Amino acid sequence: MTSFKVTVPASSANLGPGFDALGLALGLHDVVEVQVIEAGLKVEVFDAGAGGVEDVPTDETHLVVRAIRHTCERLGVRVPGLHLRCFNKIPHARGLGSSAAAVVSGVAAGYALAEREPDAEAVQLAAEFEGHADNAAASLLGGLVIAWCEDGRFSAERLTVHPSIRPVVAVPGVKSSTAATRGLLPPQVPHPDAAFSAGRAALAVHALTCDPAVLLPATADRLHQHYRASAYPATARLVRELRDAGVAATVSGAGPTVLALTTDGIIPGSVGVEGFVVSELPVDPVGVQVTPR
């Protein structure tokens, strides 16, 4: 394929207790148009990351370009030149997997240039950029994913989300850095907290696939959210108020977006959402897609 389009979904990681292990693909998409040219590199960026303080690079350091180069090298593909047009709908640095989506779009493009379908190695290639596979696997595979790493090898399994689940996201205007919020996590946690989160992570898989009635207890967390709360007090407040109102709310990834796992697509009117843009996003069941242009 010498001219094609890559469509990749946003994602929410952790889902409460599933730290670095659970991810959910969401129906908000970046699109990358890829064209092979005779020589050189041309990158155009539209929407998020285009202009102003959010400018992203348009040279070889662009994340999509790096992922394409990395994948092509692994697959033994030589590309004379590339022209990319990146249409970014996923907000940057908000906890919706924008960087993972960029990497996945690059990996999928590399496979398309090699005239191959993404396989299990695609998860490894994408996860190598961030050191964990939750967001990347969700964007790659769609649905709910369980991701893990063993001896440096990343893997993931995709599960089908219960059809009654209707995710809602509340996106604030402020940004958050994954590296900065990870720095707030302690090197060790109490054994009771680890045991609590292990049980709730297992319950979260059951709730998301079989029984949404237990979503509220299934999304309770003691591993990471309260340690990071000082980095985004408005997010912590909204999560707390939603949970007090019976809504299974979590911090989306490293934040500051809030993810509410509902069955009606509604945020209670009693909960204050000032400073957040609230929208319902369906679960994306298929993940990244490549189509000819």
C-alpha cells in the first residue's frame, strides 16, 4: 500500500484498580493519512498539537514517524519517502492515550507498508515506546484489554465489553504529565492495599464484560489514584463526588480526565462539572483500522 488512512481510537487505562494492566478503547479517533513519496519527509498536523503552545514536531522526531521507522526496521521494509497528514481529535496530555494512539497509528502504518496485518508482535512494538501496554493494546485491539509483561515481552488479550456500558469522559482544560504523576507514586504499597486492588481488578474484568451492576466496587482503587490526587485536585474532587453519587468513576490513565462507566450515559445533575467538557464516548470494539485511499 502506497496511500492509505489509519484510524486509531483513544483509550482509558487503569480503570481504577487495573494499574498498567487494564485498558479500554473509546470512540474518539485520530486519523493519519499516509502516502509514500519519492524521497524525504513531510508531516502536516491538524487540530490537537497544531500551532500555539501545543505544537508537535513535524520532523523525524514526530511520534508517528518514529513508530513507523521503528516498525519498518523490525519488518525489514524500506520506504523512500513519506508524506503524513495527522488529524488529531484526541486531546494531548489529558489521560486519553494520545501518545499511545500516535504510536499505534505508526505501527499499523508500518505493517501496511510491509503489506502485513498486525500480529502479536505489534503489541510489543507499540508498548516498547512507553514501557507498558495498556493504552497501546486498547488502541490496537479495541474493546477491553488485559495487558502484561513477562521477561521484557509485552502481551495483551482483548475482551468484549458488556453492551449496556456507556462511558462518559469529563475532560478539563489543564494538562497532566504521565512522567510527573508517576513520580508521585511510592516505591512500595501496603500489602492490604495490594490485595484489595488485586481483588478489585479481577472484579473489574467481570463487571465490564458480564455484570455492570458491580462496576462501582469493581473500580475502587488503592494503588495509585490517591497518591496522585495532589496533582489534579479538581479531578480528585469530581471522581469523589461521582462515586458518592453511585457512579463508577475513575481517573483516566494518568489524568486529569475523569472516566465514568455508566449504563445510561448520564452524569447526575447534583455533581458539579464546572471546568470540564463532558461527553459520552462509546466503546470502540475494533481498534486501529487501515483503509486504502
